[in-house]
Amino acid sequence: MKKTVFSLALGTFGLGMAEFGIMGVLTELARDTRISIPSAGSMISYYAFGVVMGAPVIALFSNKFSLKTVLLFLVALCVVGNAIFTFSTSYLWLAIGRLVSGFPHGAFFGVGAVILSKIAPPGKVTLAVAGMIAGMTVANLVGVPLGTWLGHEYNWRYTFFLIAAFDALVILSIILWVPKLYDKSETRLTEQFHFLKKPEPWLIFAATMFGNAGVFAWFSFVKPFMVNVSGFSEGFMTVIMMLMGLGMVLGNLMSGKLSGRYSPLRIAATTDLVIVLSLVLLFVFGENKSASLVMGFICCAGLFALSAPLQIMLLQNARGGELLGAAGGQVAFNLGSAIGAYFGGLMITLGYSWSYVTLPAAILSFAAMSSLLLYGRQKAKRDQANASALA
């Protein structure tokens, strides 16, 4: 099982580099391809749209093949997508490359989780899935800063060529270490959608989407923000990306530790409030180097601190359609990435300075917190009605 978890973690490491690596080379990408930085930022949105399209499509066909075969197909798409992006010179082919490389993202997590649920001992499934997800947090701590350094010192294309080559090695690890299993669900497809009749799952989807959009409206443009607003050199961006990656790792760990003391709702709502305040402070004190680093670190920590409690809340409210709920969470998360990148870039398109990308970011994060508060109110009403019915 350890080899299987390690192989899946390698896969999420590659996905993390592909999704977040572009932030560290955004200015180099724009300069080399002669497009504006907001247009380069739209490549983040194209990746997210790929995830949104890929998750449900793969879910429809995954039970026709072995889970190992599906995984191999997904990682092969990662190789192809990142290779297309690496060698593209036109906006159209850059966009196609990002769409293709994003297509397998959500499905990989879903298929990996199903595999681990089948081979992990009782009580160890959550730990095994956490081990798989750890690959993405390590990517933000090590892989993304490495990609940023490669893009700055040499060329942004080296960054994505490295990702494509790494994914080719992931294919080999899956062939060697992932067992051949099948997912034959006996639940009818129509029954899996029943949980969507309630408002609670939709409020969690909204909180996931807006929460991610809030952070991404700023983080998508972290390099031009740190260079043009805070006054850091481009060469220092490798250190900054490593610091942001450390924030993501620690945020994920902190959220896990707090889960034993507080409810997922309280953790998620409080985290969104902290993110809102951090983004407002980034707008006010962004020109101060120390303040921008601290607030940016907190925002990135909050992004991954939200993941576990929102996932738990989705599972609690998706009885009979847990896998569909998990896929929906991935769709909402990545749709948020696209929305955030769009609204952040819109501020620059409208002629505002880079510091203004934090304002739509704060508004979107506030919308996420509001969705969670509405969820809490709705849940309290439902629990009260159920208690009255039993009495």
C-alpha cells in the first residue's frame, strides 16, 4: 500500500506543479509570447475549465475500465497537455495545452481516493488519502519554487517541460506499484443526485468556489504584485513562492489538528474571515515588504486550511452520492480558480494598479464566508425541525 500511496502522491505532485507553477513564471510567459499579463493569467482559468469539464466526463466512463487503466490515461493526458503548452507559440495552442493538462486533475484525485479506499486497512483510509494529497502540498513547497527559478534563470518553457517529463515517470510508477482494481458501483446514477435536492450542498459548493476565487484573484498575480507593489526583485520570487508553499503545507496541517476541537463549519468560516482581513491588509500595506510577505503567507495557509473542513462538510451532506459530491467539490474549487483569475486580471484591464487585485479577492472571500454562515443557519433550522418531528 505504501508504494501505491507514494505513486499517487507523485501524481498529485505533478498536478500541483502544473496548476500552481504558472504563477511564478507569469511575467516571463507574457514577455516571451508577447501577450499581456492579464491574458497570461487567463491560462490559470483555462486549466481550471479543463478540471471542470474533465471530472464529470471521467466519472461517467471510469467504471468501464480498471481504475489503473483510468489513472494511466489521466497521467498520459498530463504529459500531452504540458508538452503542448511547453512548445506552443500562439495564444490558441497555449490555451489548448492548459485545457488538456487540467482535464485529468479532478478525476485523478477521485480515482486515487477510490483505489486507496479499496486497499487501505480499516481506519487507515483517511491517512492514505492524506498521503496522496501531500504530494500537492510538497509541490507548492519545493516544485513550484524550482519552476519559478527555472523560468527566471532560463525560460518558462523549461518549467513545463520538467513537469511533462516528471509525469512520464509517474506513468512508470503507476505501472509498477498500483494494483489493477475495478469500481463497480451498485447505486444507480439517478440516486446519486438525490442529495442535491437540499440547499446545504449548494451552499458548500458556493463557499468552496468563492473561497478559492478569493485567494486566486490575488495569488494568480502574486509575481507582478510582489515585484511592482512590494518592490521585490524578480530573482527573489523563488524564495517568495517557497514561503507561500510553506504556508499551504502548514495551513493544511493546522486545519487537521484543529478538527479534533472545533466543527468543520467553525474552522472554515473563521479561516475565510482571516483571509478577508489579510487581503484587505494587503491592499493597505502591500508596499511594505514584511507586511506583504506575512499577509500573503496567511492567505496561502488559509487556502489549504479550507480544504479538509469543506471536504468533510460535503461528505456529511452527500449521503448516497459521496463520490459525486467529492467531484463537485473539485469542480467548485477549480471554477473558483478561473473566476478569481478573471476578476484579478479585470482590475488591471480596467487600468487600476496591481494593488487593486486584492479588492475583488476580499469581496469573493467574504462571499465564501457568507455562504458558510447561511449554511450554518439552514442546518440549524433543519436540525430543529428534525428534533421537533421526533418529539
